[in-house]
Amino acid sequence: RTLDVAAAAQRGIVVSYTELRGTYRNATAELTWGLILAVARHIPHEASRMRSGGWQSTVGLTLAGRTLGLLGLGRQARRVLPVAKALGMEIIAWSQNLEAGAAAALGVRRVEKDELFRSSDVVSIHLVLGERTRGIVGARELALMKPTAILVNTARGAIIDESALIDALRARRIAGAGLDVFAQEPLADDSPLRRLANVVLTPHQGHNVKEFYEVAYTDTVENMAAFMSGKPIRILTPERNASSVMG
């Protein structure tokens, strides 16, 4: 979180929150598939050429029968699974705490990290950013990937060593990347990522859907009104657990 909830509580400052509910919880997973398909089929490039009078200039790849590697198997990654299964992809996953039985219960094979990068045709990142995950995808991991593989990140930009990724994309050591998040946001105007032909970029759009704002703004107004009237509100405790207390 970006706020020191304990410090706020010590000063008598109430920190409220909005609830994760409704269809917008699927928004990031849906964007993940948008990026995968955009990179695999060169959609932005070909769409741009069509507008300028061009025709076919690239060769894409199908996803059926290929391997999707999920770096993390939490809530967002689990929402990616139904589409992968519908496409007939093999699904493997890794994270520090993922157990083989938990993965198998979801129809996923748990592998070690190196195997995930070696075996995957698409690597999709769904980890929480923390000290253990910052820069966890670096030059070593990228070097393990197939030259035909795609890397997609809709989690947090700092999970990837951005310089190492730029080097890999420039040298075509991987086929391409789809990125919605970046180490620095907004992405700098002079970032090399903006000029690479084999990367699809979106401006942190994972949550940016109509349904999100309907929930967030409604909850915000309700929290303010409840606080002012002394009714229960959604509040974060110093332990950072959500509970309902009197404002």
C-alpha cells in the first residue's frame, strides 16, 4: 500500500477503502489476453499499416497447443485460466509459495522458475511487487526464454529489469512483449520501449474500465457520508486488515 496506515491511526486519521467487487475484477485478466493476442498476431502494427494503405507484412502465431507460463497463481492469474483452457493451451506456473497440489487443483502444472521460462511460449506476470519480486525477471530469466516467446506484464513494472528487457527486445532474443506497467509511470517520453517495433504498450489500463469507477466512486461517496454521520464505514486498521467500524 502507498499509505502508512499505522501512522495515520496514531494521528486519528481514518483511512477508508473501496471494495473489490463486480465484473471489473476481471479487467486486468482481460487486458492480459488483449496484450497476448496483440503481440502474437501483430495487431497494432498491421492495423496501422491498413490505415496507411498497406497489407499483410508480418506472420503471427496461434496459441492453441502452446504453453502459457504464469508467474504467480493468485487472483488475477486465476482469471486468466479459463481463456487459456478454452484455447487449448498447456498451463504451467511458478511462485515462491506455490504448492504443486494447489496448482493441480486448478488444472495447472507447478514447475520451477527456470523451467517456466525455458518451456513457455507466453510468460504472463501476476506477482505482487515486494522485496522478493522486485527485478525477479532479469537478464538471466530472459536468456532462458525461447526466441519465439512472448512476455506480458500487467502486474507491476518493477518486477522486470526494464533495461534487461529492452536489451532482449532489441536483440530479438525474445519475439516480443506486451506491457501495461512500467518501472516509472508515466513512461518517459524518451524511453526506448516507445520505439521498439516488437513491443505493445498500454498506459496502465488494467483497472481502467467503466465498472471500476462505478464501484470506486460510489464507495468513496458512501464512506464520506457515513463518516460524517457516524455510521459504520470501510476502514483500514493499523494491521492493514479491512473491517467495519464506527467513524
